[in-house]
Amino acid sequence: MRLKTVGRRSGKERIAILGYYEDGRNLVTMAMNGWAKGEPAWWLNLQAHPDATVETKDGLRAMHGRAALGDERARLWARWREMGDDVDGYATLRPSGTAVVVLEPRQDSGLDG
């Protein structure tokens, strides 16, 4: 997906290309910065301005981003593991953990979603 966020400092549109999977109407991705330790800029931007737009093969969607917590995070993390990625190995690189990011459709946008 192509994620469009608002820069937390610049206020300008920023774009990131991310892998994701669908969980019902939600899109799920991980706050990865390649395999580097730092938080990705898109995730810092999304935390500051949670409303974003994503473009997938199905078109544009207005979304609201948040970190999954608790049982939801465990369930979504397990799904990544099923896909064969070494997510558990990646998680050990970052002391704060890797956020599992849920993008939920916004109802107020006028865009599909």
C-alpha cells in the first residue's frame, strides 16, 4: 500500500510504501524501518496525525492509524509469523518493541473504506 501521512514537523504530505494484510475492513502493517533499530518516520508522523490516506489496488481509502495492544496485538503479530517473515527475530532488535499498526476506515471522509 501507499500510505500518505502528514509530516509531524513539516506539515507536508509524506508517502511510504508498506507491506500489509487485511483484517476485516482494517489494514495491518508493522512499524519497521527496514531492519534498522529506529522508528520509521511514517509511524512517527502517524502517531502525531493519525488520519491518513492509503492507496491499494482497490483504490483510495481514508484511514485512522493506531497501535494494536494486548490480545489484538498478539493475534495480529501471530498472523505475520504465519506468513513466514522472521518477525520474532526483528522484534529483538528494538528495545521498545515493534508496533503493529492498525489502519481503520474513517467514516467521515467521502472516500471508499
